Amino acid sequence: MLIRGLPPESATKTALRNQMGDSELSQASKSADPSQGQWSQAEMLLASLIDSVRWLVHVTVIANGGKGRSKPPDPVPRPGVKPKGGKSRKPLTLQQQEAVLARIRGAPLTGSWQQTKPGQVTHLPRNS
């Protein structure tokens, strides 16, 4: 019960994840809902900061005669809070799950995770 209260990036939770077998991780990822995951205090503060900056930018644009009346920015999605409009993300494919888990475990950058030039972003392939 005490372990559930630890932040996801804690050494204990990381060690437990690293000891899980592939079948256990696959089963856990199928039943997991990322929107229900725990956030550390740093992540909550960062989301709050992002919301504040977005709001200040919005107000500044309006105050300086920005085009029409733009709608206020949406807050950063938080765990346990359903997004407006019912938008949901597609679950990762098995290939994507394996690539993410391998990278988390410290696998070298190969395949979909090849090193890119600074400023360039490489995305995992998505199946539509």
C-alpha cells in the first residue's frame, strides 16, 4: 500500500518495473489508462505553470488588439480529469509498446529511436 503513494519516477517503482517480465508489462500496459496515472508534485506544478503562461499570453493578445475574441486556452490535461469534447488517444500498438519499454530500460538508440539532428523530432510510427 505504501508503494502506491510513491511518485512514478521513484527508485523503488523503477526497480519494480525493471524486474517485471515482458508478459507482465504487456498485460499491465493493456489494462492501464495513462489518464489515471499519478503525477509527482513537480509535474503538477509544471502543468500549473504552463496553464498560467498560456493564460497570460491569451490575455496579452486580447489586450493588444488581437484578432477578434479568441477562446481562452484549455488547461493541460491532468490525471483523472476527462478532457472536454471527449478526445481520447489511441492506445499504442504492441510494436510501439515494446519500443517505449526498451527505451525506458536503457536500450541503445536503434530502429525507430535513431538519433536525429538537433531540433528534429522523430516520432514512432502510428497505425491508423
